[in-house]
Amino acid sequence: MPELPEVETTRRGLTPAMAGKAIFRVVLNREDLRFPIQADFKVRVAGRTVERIDRRAKYLLLRLSGGDVLVAHLGMSGSFRVENREPAPPTAVLHRKIPRLKAHDHVVFEMSDGTRVIYNDPRRFGFMFAVASEELDRHPRMRGIGLEPLEPKIAPAALARLFNGAGASLKAALLDQKRVAGLGNIYVCEALHRAGLSPARAAATISGPDRHGRDARRRLADAIVEVLTDAIDAGGSSLRDFSGADGKPGYFQHSFRVYDREGAACPKRGCAGTIERVIQAGRSTYYCPVCQR
DNA sequence: CGCATCCCCTGCCTGC
DNA sequence: TGCAGGCAGGGGATGC
């Protein structure tokens, strides 16, 4: 589920629960997620203070005291949730309730103030590791990640450079994390619809302003920024059970214009098209064949 | 090198 | 109701 807006939502939810606090203990309920967890993971993380939480592409970066960074990727089904310590009722001091763990709660971070931060991931496509901060950019999983589309907002010229010489379709090119970082299947479909561009069109063919003033590069750059910004403002998309670390579901799924809407009328004003679904690069693409050219 | 295909894993939904 | 098959937000490995 998590694309850039969901990861950003998670970052914002985790920050008040973790930033400025020490990680008292780490519990690993299994030794493998997508990859085996490194042998010294617990030692590197436990006892450290989380100084700040950043995001790069779809990665969460927990900056730890002592110089390491805890890097976490949510894969397809990963999520964090925060459980605050419940105040002990005066009549049952010895029976403070600690909520039981749920299925697929693979990693538990016990914070020094009693808060628990729990990583849950049914499909285990997510992963996490600790790395020295000065080695972060050289790490194999981080090296080569492309341009962040927000802050600063991606520019049409940058998009053109990224697509220069690309033989891939717009859909595949935008999904490629080495070009633009953070888009996934949903937001690529949504951005292409907002931009009025066909997902099958070769990425290298989108051009700058023509004599009619039409500028596909600018429309696409603007659409990417808009859809990501709108989605972050909505707390991300909750398709099955995604929720931010604060437990609140996002609601951007109600604003999808094409994703998972096969057979529906194209929502673009004045367009009489019907949303279609095709497979590109092994994944579903939703688009309007009438207004996306 | 760029690109397509298959695969990792579990759960949920559909159709028979 | 049970069961098989398809599909799912990501991305790594492989092969052309």
C-alpha cells in the first residue's frame, strides 16, 4: 500500500511518538522480513535516542544518536502503529493492561516513556536495517534513488531530463524509482489522468510548449505535485487496512479518479470516456482512453 | 545498458 | 460452505 503519501503520513505519525525519546528495547518476533535482519540490529538500535525522522522516497529514516540511521521500508503491506501506555487505574495498579500483539507484529520498539511502536507486515515485503549515517547514500538500497518530487517541486525541465532517451512507457518510467522517487501504482495512474497523458505513451515523447501553448511536461510535473500533495493532506490512501501511526485511516482513496475504477465514467468534466484497465509491466494500469493521449 | 518477466509472501475476494 | 484462482500499494534477481 504505501507510496510516498502513506510513508509521509507514517513519518508524521511516528515523529511525536519517537522523536526525542530513547528506544529502551527492541523485540524481534522473527529474524527475517524481506531480508534477514542484520545480526547487530538490536545492539545498534537499543539505547539510542531517535533524534529526527526523515523520509527519502518510500523509505523512513530514523536518525539515531550515536551516528546510525534506522532505515525502514514498508513494502506492500507494512505499517507502524503506536500504542501509548495506558495510565494504571488506581484500583488495579498491578494489572496495567499491555495490549496483546497481533498477527504479523514482527518488530516492537519499546520507548523509554512506555510507548510501544509496532511494525506489522503480513506479506513481509518490507525490511529495515541500521547503517552509519555517512554510509547511507552509498548503501545499495539507497544508491541511485531518483529525484524527490516535492520540496522542491519537481520542474518540467527535470522531468524532461529524466525521460530523455527513455524507451519505456510513461507508466513504467514513472514507476521507476531511479527516475522519480516515491510514486507507485496508484499515484502514477492518478497523475497521468490529471495530466491527460496516456500511460502507454513513450516517456521520451512528451514535449515542452507547442505552438498552441500546450506543455505536456508541465502538466505532468504539476499533476505529480498536486496528486501527492492532495494525498498527503488527506492522510494517504487506505485501501485495506492502512492507517497512519496514529491509527487514523487516510481518506484519499475516495478521491481516486481512475485507480480501481474500471468501467466507471471518466470523472473529467466534459469527457464521455470510460475507465479501462490494462496490464503494463505486470501491473494494473487504470486510465481513460478518451482524454488521456 | 534498458526493459520485461518472474518471484518473494499472505490475505481477501470472486466465481464455481 | 469450500476451494481454486486471481489479484494486491514494492522492488530485487534474472535474462534478453
